[in-house]
Amino acid sequence: MDIALVVNLNSRRGSQRFADFAQQALPASRVVATRTLDDVTRFVDGLGRLGVPRVLLSGGGDGTAIGLLDALRAGCHDFPTLGIVKLGTGNAWAASTNAPSPRKALQTIARAVEQGHSHTALPTSDFYLLEVEGRLTPFAGSGWDAEVLHDYKLQRAALPEALKPFAEGAPGYFASLFTRTVPRNLFSRARPRVRLINLGAEALTFDPHGRVVAVPNSGPGTVLYDGPYGVAGAGTSSELGFGFKALHFARTMPGRMHARVYAAGTAEATRRLPQLWTGQHPLPHSHDFLLTHCRMEFDREVPVEIGGDAIGLRKSVEYRVAPQVVRLVEWERLGQQVN
């Protein structure tokens, strides 16, 4: 089986030690350790000479996988089967494929190789992606999710080096949420507003039982929502990281994204955090749609994130389901297959 693994040394759990372990576990594979986007670009540029691997393992977070796919697309390469090895912080996309610990993931692939499995025998699922500002991503958005990511990074950067490990992952995320993001929004006088405009196929939504229903007269140009918001985003992945199932309808229909505006105030959103976290439906003040293309327009510049990476302030964001589809390794099924 032709395998390559990219290890992002800047990811939370990425290290040269892990890259060395990977080379031992998969001795016939190509293992590349990267620190910058230029490193990723050089790796992909080299595929013109070495060939695109049948299986590409992305060792990092959501941003690492997104960077690889963007570079492959820019180089006009077909997407190989992609396996997410969760070395990142939020690991939203990895959770969507039931990814095990990084070492177990490599050991599972190694057993598949030992047992003579070809890349076509790996259990996979087709995963649609969004295109946002020219980048491929499983999710993107604005509001509290983008704010808390920004706050998380600021909080971690302000800590002494010895304390940073204690502010990583879910504990650091929740600390940022309740000490920075929530207080700031509780005392904010004017809530931001958003207009959600459908630009693609007729919109679909959900009845109280979660069944898909059509939105009448909802073709291109239709304003699906206009009002205040706390979270406004879209995705083809149900999770945004740390187990947060914010886009719980994302895998409902191939070729559609879950576009969501959650309009409750900060106090109510905080009170309903368990329901928000687990993707409960119906939820008061939640406006949920299945769309192919849309634009969100804001009444001011707001922070925006793409795949968990803050990209700065925007007054509008356009979301489109990308034509490319990637095959993702389903780790739980693979583990059952090789054990």
C-alpha cells in the first residue's frame, strides 16, 4: 500500500519523536515533518516526481488537513484517500471519522499493510467540503466560536511556558469561554446582526422531529434570516472540535452544507450550553438550513474562522459546497477489519 504521512511539528501533539515512530511503524511509507505552509507546498510539489500516494495520512489538526487539500488542488492533483491522525487541538474532522489515538491509528494502518490490504480495501466515507475565500474546509463561521478560538490563543500565549500545557485542549477552551468570551458578550450593549442569503438551490430545513422539509420560495436571492446572532456558520462536518456538535445536520444530505444561525442572547446560550454542545434539536432561536451556496452579511466587521483558524475580521462571508469530494478513512471500521 502506497502511504505518505505528513506530521505538522507545530500541532499540539506533533513532534519529531512521533515522526520517527511513524517511520518505524510504517517503514515503507514516506514520512514528512513540516513546520510551515512552504514545507507542505514543497512536499506536494515533489509529488509530480514521486507520484501522489494512494493513502495520505494528515498528522495534525483540521488546519493541517485543509492545507494539504488546498495544496493538492492548487497542484491539480487528484485527492488520495485521506486519513486524519489527530495531533491537533480541537480535532473536529478527526472526530467525524472516529479517529483513535495517533499511535493506535498508525498501528492500525500497519496491521492493514501486514495483512496485505490494498488502499481500495480501506473502509472510507465520501466527505464533501466547503469552499470559503478560496480555501477548502469542513466548517467555517463567525460569532462565539470564532471569538473563543481567538481568546483561547490569546490566553495560551499570555501564560508562562511551564503553564501552557495546562491551558491546552478542552480545559483551555472552556477557560477561555467562561473567563473571556462569555463575559465580554454578556456586557456588550449592541449585538451583531446577520443576513443569511441563499445563493444556490432551493433551501431545505428541518421539522421539530429533524425530518428534512423544503423552504417554500427559497431560491437564489432569498433572505433566510435577518436579525441578531451569537453564532453564524456552515459546515459539512457535524463537529467544531472538543466534541462540540454545533452542526449536527451536516452529514444529512450529500452535496449540502448545514448553515446555522443561533440567535439566542448570551445568558440563554450559556444556560443551554449542554443542549448546544450535544446538538439537541429543536432548540429555540436556532435557524438551520441545508444549502449548496449562501452568503452571510454582517452589520459590522466580525471575527471569522475557517477550519478552526482565525482569518481576521469580515463584513461578509460566502460559503459554497466545493465540487471536490475526499475519501476519508473510517478508523473504527478499519480497526474492526484488521483485528
